[in-house]
Amino acid sequence: MENEKGRGEKYGFHDEGHSNTERHANNENERHSTLGGRHEEDNASHASQEFDWEQPPAYEFQGSGPDVQTKVTAQDDGRVAIDFSQTEKLKIPIPDEPKPYTPPNINNSKPPSLNIVIQIVGSRGDIQPFIALGTALRSEGHRIRIATHDVFRDFVRESGLEFFPIGGDPTSLMAYMVKNPGIIPKFKTIMSGEISQKRKMIYTMLDGCWRSCIEPDPETNTPFVAESIIANPPSFAHVHCAEALGIPLHLMFTMPWSPTKAFPHPLANIERSNTDMTTMNFLSYALVEIMTWQGLADVINLWRRKTLSLDDIPLSMGPLICDSLQIPFTYCWSPAFVPKPPDWSNCLDVCGFFFREEPDYTPDEELDHFLRSGPPPVYIGFGSIVIDDPKKLTSILVDAVRACGTRAIISRGWSKLGSGLDERANPDILFLGDCPHEWLFKHVSCVVHHGGAGTTACGLLNGCPTTVVPFFGDQAFWGQMIAAAGAGPLPIHHRTLDQENLTQAIQYCTTPAARTAAAEISEQMRRENGIQTAVRSFHTNLPVEALRCDVLPDQVAVWRYSIKSKKQPKKLIKLSDEAAFQLVERKKIDPKRLKLYRSNPLSLENLRWEPISAGTNVLLDVMTNFTVGFSEIFTGPAKAFQSKENGGGGKQAAKTFGMGFGKMVGVLPKATLVDFPLALTEGLHQMPRLYGDTVRNHGKVRDWKSGGVVAGKNFGYGFMDGLSGTIIKPYKGAKENGWAGFGTGLAKGLGGLVAGPGSGMFGLFAYPFLGMYKSITTSAMTPTEQKIMLARQVYGSYMAREREKGGQREERRRMVGEGWERVGVVENVGV
């Protein structure tokens, strides 16, 4: 019988000798664990050589067209002001019905056990719900890794879940967000140099999120490769990591992020609009996303190129990318509190708040005595918010409590409220350190807080009338929803908070009407199970059949094997780590033909609407890249001579000159042969969508063969649909709307007569060249694919050793053999 080491060595799926494979895997494990602490510094120094970290985001976006003007401007308080006006009523193509979507696992069959990484950017309140979710998913048989900021290591580890640090300082982020509460920073922030720091922090977190997908545990050195991603949207890396790995992605959040006519984007301030509010609500999501993407596009695209070996995402495609791809999205609030909007697709769920199990907590003597000494107090706290002037805020809180004649517990929080006060001078006020809300909110009369989703949920679950003092993000949204339900007053922005309006807010929360409204919400919430509903939503939206191994269906497929035989047609087999290992060991398959399997390939393609804007965008991209390359020919060497980093002087100057020259010249051949013809082809092909028609999907171009197939389909159907449309469309129009319909149908038919054949002719040139370009660029593995392959091999070797420890070797061999026979493959490889 082979020993443990020998079995691990045999798992290497490439041409090197087996012992070299194992040694390479172990060395890579050691490299990952020893380099983990240096990533942030390395990333910043490496990227700073050729990237402008000081560049501020766009402060204004303007769009115009016939009879319509749109202006989106960053306000002084960091929010986004939207001004939308039209000189005459226009029909804006807002969909009346949700996009069609059928969950891939609509029967909710049990999926194979997965390695799931949960990527979260935010405060402790953002992390806590995902710990509860991760615990539930682990009980379903999945392996869970929480990837978030380093400071939450102990918080995550104590829950029994795996932890991976992504960098970023949440305290610094909270202070930054309080000063810049929206997506656009203030002018003072730009002048202070904080922009550079935050942009570098974002890059570090993006890189940390990617490493959380493929690197071993930095403490235990246990290998890990993600097979699915769950993320909150501010982590930003999620869809790009999923694209690089080809695995399922599921977003979860406490704040509306998907376009709807029901309510506007929480970060949008609609100042003026003469269109109806439902249309404006829907448009606000796209407008806010445009501003967000303008501020992050260059950082994300730099990271995509350098870390993921992926192409840039065009500026026109970045906004609403997850919505256009119909990425499954679960919203973590109570549907009894804010129902799911009717125009949301089936890929969007509202499941309920995530509550962890109530911790076993015993109050200290001081808290216990205070609670027993009088009627239930008011709770006031702002959690992880970092406030500029905590002394002034403390004074407002104390004065308001006195004016109300009530008792209060004030949480010190990250701002250390109450520091320096003589606490004995206020016997009706207790300044409290850390205490679980789940326990505390059972003993208070009402709550005043910043409006974080977790704190809001906990207060409402316990029937507490609530006053929200928002600072940024979704906090104002929750305050408005609470006020609409009658469970509290309208939110009071922290900048306008004073003793008088806080006193009035607390007094409202003590009214019978507020208590009744809060109690009704609590009763409905207690009938929900947000975590289990979210787990079901996650499983329902998994492509379970694509994930299953063909040989061992209870395991996830990670390799694809191509069968070539004279006795049967070409066949692709999906294999798990264990199935591949056993079949290689038994010489049933050739390890050289094993390739990485992508269970959920994402195609981030630029959506084009018509040929003029499509061609203009390509031309603009070419001019931009050419100009940047041209400028780097001169600025790069100049900076290199001034800098002593990376060798400085002539060597670095020559390198930067070459990079600038390569960027300048390299853009022209691809633009001429691929980008511009493709933009015209797809612009013409998609043009009928402008007037409500559907267009054919001819498939994706992945290599030179598929390029020829798509070109042929586009040419044939383009001419056929174009010619037949001149007869069919006027006929249908006349049948539905008489002569007016006939005229409309005739116009559509003539448009199709131009668009279809035009796209077909340009496509004969564009699609084959696109196919050849993709064949050339994918003929060799990218650096990122090599890292994924190595990580997969390291993980496979580790799992082989673990299976040896577990015994049942012969039983597992029998199961693989039966599965291989069930697949019906006639192949035996003498390796």
C-alpha cells in the first residue's frame, strides 16, 4: 500500500515528476503563509509606480438628449443631487414587468458541499449577520470562510468559523464616512490627502478579497479554494473574483441596491424632476451607480489587470453590472417591514433580518443595579460610528434626557461618549461599555441609534420604538421606513441634532401609538426566520447540476476531462478532486487532459445599443489609451529619475518608457481588427432594442471556431430578419393599431432592413477576428489561471491526505469505479 506522502504526490496534474509536484505545493503553502502580512505594503508600492492615487472622483455627471437634461452633482454633505428635466413628456423605457428569471435549482435539491467565502466590508454590525448566516450554512455541510477586516479576527474565530484578513481599517473607514457620508468625498478631504489613502485601502481590500478565494488559512496553513462567493456589495471584488474563478456568486445586503420604482436609491437626493416619481426612483439607481463607478473604475480596472489577468471593464458597462447579469441578490430585512417591490425579478429575494442566537450574558453589578432602580430606561448609542466631537454630542444627549425626565443608558461606543464626565453627577444616566443588544433591548423602553440595519432589526424585534440619527449609507433609509410604519419619528441627521429635536423624538417614542406600531412589527418579525430563508434562497439560486461531479454526485466538480475516442463522440466529464485523484491513480484517465472546470462562467460583455455610440466609445477608449501611453513615454522616465525606489535612474526610466510605448502602439492593431468592427456589428445587431424589439442571441465567441459559427448565424439571420421584417412588422402593426400601427411597423421594418444586413456584413469580419484573438490570448494559461491551478492542486493533495486519515479507502475506490461505469466512458489510459 502506498504511504500517505506517495498518495499526495500522485495528485499532481501536470508534466513534472510527482515528488516535484508535492514539493511545489508545499512551498507555495509556505509562501502564502509567510507573505500574508506584507501584501498591503507590496500592493501599494507596486501599483504606485504607474498609477495616480491622488486623482479625485468625478463630481458631476451630465447627460442630454432631445427634450431631456440630466445632471447629477456631488453635494457638500457627500450625497448625490439629481436634477432631471424634460421639455415635453417622453416615454422612458422603464420595464413594466420584472426581467424573466428561473432559479437554476427551483426544486431546492441538496447541493454538494461547497467551500464558500463570505466577503464583507464594513463595521462589526455588518459582520455579525453574516456570522449567523455562515453558521447556518456550515450546519448544511459547507465549509465557510469569513473574509473581512483584520480587527474582526477574534470576533469571527470565536464563532467557530474560518477567518481570512483582507486589510482595511474599519475605524478609519467609519471616520472617513462620517466626514464624507455619501459616495463622493468633500473638497477638504481631497486637499488633506485622504483620497490617496482611501484609494490605496480599496485596492488592498480588493486584493485581499481575491486572496481569500485561493490562499491557505494564514494561521493553520489549511488550503482553501472558493467554490462559491457570498458578498455584500461594498466589498466590490465579488463579481470580478467570480469571473476569474468561474464560480457562483450571491450578493446579500441590508440596503436597497437593485433598481425599483417603489423607492429611490438611499444615497440619492432627488432635487428636481418633472417626470413621475416612480420613473425617477428607478433612474436614481443607475445615476448613483454611474457616479460610484466613475470614482472606482480606474482602481478596479488596475486590480483586474494586475491581479486577475482580466480585461478592463468599459465605463459604460460598470454601472449596474450585477443587475444586468442577474446576479442572485438576497436582501436581509423583514418583508413585513419593507415588502419586496413588485418590479423585482425572481433573482431578488427579501428574506428577513439575520439574528444570531442570543448570547449567554450576565450583567455586571452596576448595570443590574441600574436596571432594577427605576422604570425601563431609554437606550442611546451609535456603535462603531467615529464622531468628530464626542464631548459636544454627549452634552446634547445628557440635556435631552434631563429635559424628558427619563432614565437613560448611553453606550460609549467607538467614540467613547461620556469620557471625562463625573458619572455620579447623573444618577439617572448610565454610561455603558460593550453589552449585547439582544439582551439589553429587552430591558429598555425605546432606542436612539445611528440606524445600522442590525441595531434597527434588534430594536424592532424587541418592540422598541426607535429614533434614528443617521450618519451615512442606509441609515437614513431605515429611519424613514420606521417613521412610515409609525414606530418612531422622522430621522434626525447627526449634523442637525440638538437638545430640542432629540427631546421631541424621545417623547414621541414613549407615546402609546409608537409602542403599538413597534409591537405589531415585532410580532410579525418573530414569525420569520431570516437566516433559514436566506440559506434556502442561496441554495435555490445555485446551478446545482453544473456543480455536481459526474462520478461522485455528492461532491463538487472542479476539473473537466475531455474524452476522445473512435468508439464514441467527444465528451466532457465533470470531476471532483477525489474522483480525479482515484481515476488518475487507477490509470483510467490521462492527467495531462485535466483542465480547470468553471461551474458558472460569467461573461462581462459590453452591451451596445446602436452603432454610433458603440463606435464612439471604442474610439474614445483608443484615444484615451493612446494618449496615456504617449504621456507615459515622457512622464514615466522623468518620475523614475526623481525616484530612488525600485532602482531609480536609467534602468527604471527605460522600463517605464517601454511600458508607455507598448501601451501606445499596442492599442491600434486590436482596435482596428477587433474592437471597432465588433462595435459596429453589435451596435447594429442591438439597435432594434431601442424601439422595443427583441434580438436573437447567436451565442458567445470563445475561440476561432465559435467565431466563425456566430459570424455565419449573424449574417444569415441578419438578412432573413431584415427582409422579412419589412412585411411582417407593418402587418402586425396594422393588425394591432390600424394605420398608426402600420406606420410604426413600417418604420421598424425599415430600421431592421438597415440594421440586420449591416450587422451581418460587418460580423463576417468582426467575429472571426474576435475568435482568433481569443484563441491566441487563451492558448496559454494566464498568471492568474496558473495560480488557481496551483491552489487547486495544493488543495487536492491536502484532501487526499485527509481521506487517508479517514480510512474507508476501498469503499471510496468502489464508489468511484461504479460512478465511472455509470458515466459510460470507454477509455483506459496506460499512464
